[in-house]
Amino acid sequence: MSLVLSGQGEKTSPVLRVARKYSAYLSYPLAICGLFWLLVLPLSSFSRRAYFSENAMMPGQVYTTFGTRSHMDAMDRVDAELKTKDRAHAVEAVFASIGLDTETQAFTYSKVPRIGKHAGTNVHGILRAPRSDSVEALVIAASWTTASNASNVNAVRLMAGLAQYASEQVYWARDIVFVVTDSGEQGIEEWLRAYQGLSTTSPLFVRSGIIQAALSLELPPAKRYTGLGLHFEGKSGQLANLDYVNMVQYVSRLERMPAYLHGMKDVPRRAHWWTKYTSATQLLLRQVRAQAFGSSTGIHAPFLRYRIDAITLAGLPQSDDPVSAVFAHGLFTDADVPAAPMLRPIGRTIEASLRSLNNLLEHFHQSFFFYMLPANQRYVSIGDYIPAAGLMISSLLLQAMHLWWMQGPDELRSDSPHTRIARINAYYALLRTTLPSSVGIILRVHALGLVLLLIPQLIASSVLTDTTTTAYLFTMALASISMVLHTSDIYWTRGIEWRQLKSIVSVYLAVIVACLSVMNFSLAVALFVVAGLPLVFTRVCRVDTRIRRALGVLLLVAVSPVCMMTLGMHVLGCTSNPFRVFLADFYSFGSLVYPLVCLVYWPVNLLCMIMVLIQ
């Protein structure tokens, strides 16, 4: 009540009086300061050097032995079995010959309900730990294809060698599970559902204990690898524990096969500060993209949904590698891809990582789960980057308060004590007249977003192609703009209060960004940039002519979901329509991007157009 009456000059607390006086001037600088805060994060003085919080891992304290003749023979057996059997049974035969408890899982899945069926096969083998009773387990996983659709048979070969190495040791305190799938992330998701007892269509009977950590391998065809790319983001912003990332980077450097974050190599220490800044900015942008929209490299992301710390190590071939140039396009069978002679240092890196994970006394918990990594072996904690989200949220809230106080005619904001009762009555009469219209517009626009969310489930698989998806989006955009024009024409003469509408939408968006920032900071920032900033600057100047209104609508169309996804598809080089990717990730992995586009981003964009068009 104090907040409502303060707009009519009533006596309120000093905080509200100061907020009322300066809110009109602070909203825009706060939004800009929030974005500038993000630009400070790549500075080396703003980040800290990484360290180990979990001392029980003792990384790098053992002598690695991977690479003996028996390990190489196990890798060669994969090639021999592939010549006579299909991929699943070939891997099963190799695992069985090593002495693992093996099982094959055949399954069918739909990327989207009612939209096509796909079949796949998973194979896993379990090495039972001689010093435990199968209460806990570690997982090494690989798919038959990489993210670029190249053969990943080198990872399967290395996995066979690691299984042979692990079977020769007696110090394991946890079971080690080796998983090979032919369906990428979807295959691992089906395997995890069955392993956790959530799937009844394709259950698993050979199982181990609780999975403590997982490691995914992705080694494209190459003669020589110069390093490893380390990926750690999940589908909905989940991150692996920072101790896990630091440990793998540490042991990889000891084995002369350094693991670089997202494959970006270190900048020389004596490089110019601008070179360091641009490199850190590029690395942070890659992390923001992967965290906000889901990592596209490796198959570690499904593990993070089940609170299992997981990362992917992807081999980095030389730029002029002859094998990579010939076999990187998936035009040959797995048996045709020559074995990489440089798998020994990668195997020893994984061996050292397994030994450190074997030393863990409990689940990862001491280090950060919320962080950003501007450079290798450096980090920015949540306490350093979350103020940017606070500034963005404050910008929306201050503008909402200011617009709520400024709604209605100027007579309602008089300070005269003689008209107090008349002003309060007129104010509530204004709310009774305009508030139902504002809420009705918001509900109508969100109903359209709900239609956008539900319709793709009913479309046949033969219809949902990249071309028809784009046509569908543009059709929805035209229908939305038609609704905007129709709604604006209806309320043009009714005198609906655009300040009230913008105030309600600003509070609504501020709450969503605030909740999202503690779950997925990158997605919260992306949502504020594409939806919050246009909302903040909507009607920042007078739009009293048709030309200005048309220009405002065109600017909002330029930042609409259709235009932004089309631009992102060409700028980021996506092979598939982002709309289809978001849709599949939503139904398969519970990603938040598609619901936010349908129920928040698109409606807010349409409401901004309505604010521009009405009086």
C-alpha cells in the first residue's frame, strides 16, 4: 500500500522517496553497468588461480603404466572384431574377452513425442573392483561418432586398452563401467534412465553401484593429437565440480597431453594484455553459448542431469593432419580408420584421472559448482559475476516502480493535501479500468506462446524439416504481428495505460531473470540481452508519429526470436535449425531454452510491440 500511495504524494519511507526521485534516471545506467560488468570478467586481475579443495584426490602422485603390449593388443582386437561383426557385438566380444560383465541394450526413442522413432544399441562392460562390494562406480563413455559426425573408433579402441589395463590392477576401490553407444547423447540418456531404474522399455540387468563421476572420450581420426579439448557444461547450465576440471587439467599437463578448455590453447605469459583479454573473452563466449544452449561436444551432458560430475575430453588433431583430412567426414567404415599411434599419452592421462577419482572418499562437494573459466587454470567464482545479474534485475525493477508511479494523468501526482481523497479515489478508479485490460493482453499473448509450445508435438516427422520449421516460425511471427496490430487497434481508443503494462511486464521479467541467474547464469544473461534490453528501452523517447511507431516495431522485429535464431544459425554455423535443436533438447533432456523462447522471450517481444503502437 505504501508503494501504491507513494505515487500520489503520500508520506512514505525515505527509501521510497529517494527511489521515486531517482528511479527515472537510474534504470538505463544500471542496465548498461550490468553489461559492462560482464566485459570486466575476462581481465586477468579479476580472476583467480585455480586450486584443489579436495586434497584426497592426490593428483599426479602415481606412476602411470598404460601402453604395454597387452593394452595395445586389446586395442587391436577391436579392429579384428569389427571386420566380422557389427559394432555392438564386436565391442561386447572384446569386453567379454577382457573379463568384464557385459550387456547389450537395444532401445528405441523419439527426439520429440509423436515425431519419428529411432533405434539404437548400447554396450557396457563392468570391471568389478576387487576391494569393494560394487557400491560405487566410475564411468568411461564414448559414442561411435563425434559431434562433427566423424568416426570415433579411436576412442573405442582406447577404451578397450583402458579396460585391459584396469583388469590387470588390484587397487580399485570402485567399479569401472565402460559404455559405448551409437546414438550420442540420446543413447547415454537411455542408458542412464535404465541404469537408474527409470526406464521399463529397455531395462539393464548388469549394473553396478552409484556413479560418482564420468569421463567421455571423443577422438576424431588423426595421426597425431596436439592436445585435448575439455568440455564441462550440461544441457541446462549444470557444471562439473571445479575440482574435477582442475584435476584433469593438472594430470594432462604432467603426461605432456594438455587439456585445454574448449580446445583453446594458452596465451603466452608475455603477450600483450589486449591479446590475453580477447582470448579470455572468446573462451568465455564459448562457455556462455555451451552453458546457455547446451554443450554440443561429447556425451557428458546427460550425466550432469543426474548429479553425476562428468566432462568430455576431445582430441585436437594437427591442422595439417593427413588422416584427419581424409577420414573426418564419416565417409568410411570404422574398420577403415587407421589407429592413431599417439593414444598412449591420452591413455595415461585417463589412467591418472581414474587413479585420482579412485582416491575420493566421498562425492565431489568441496569446490565450486558455479563458476566461469576465462583461461586455463584460472576461474571466476559466482560471487564475482552474479552482481552483473543483480544490476540487470535492478534496472527492470526501478523502471517498473517509476512507470507505476507515473501512470495516469498528471493530476494524480499532485502534492496538494486538499485533493488527497479525490486523488486516491481517482487512482483506484484508474486501476479498475486499466488493470483488467493490461492483464488480459498479457494472458492473450502468453496463450499464443503456449500454442507455439504445444503445436510441434502434433506435427508429423516428415513435416518437421529444417525448411518447414523455418516456414512454421515465420508463419507464427506473421500471426503474432497480426495479433499485435489487431490488439493495438482495439485498445487505441480505450486509453489503455502503456506505463502500467510495461511496469507489470518488467516485474514479471525481472523475477524470471532473477530465478534463472542462480540456476543458469549464461541463459539469464542471454534472456536479458534479447528480451530485457528491448523492454527497458521501449518507448524511451516519444512515439507520437506513425513513422516513429513503425521504426520502433521494426527494431523489435529485428530482435524477435525468428530473426535472432535465423541470425544465430548463420553466424554460429549451425548445421540444423536452432528451433529444432531447442525442441529436441527440451523433450529429451529437459532443457529450459525452448519453454523460455515460447513463454517468455516471444511474449515479451510482442508486448513491447503493443506498447509502441498503443497511445
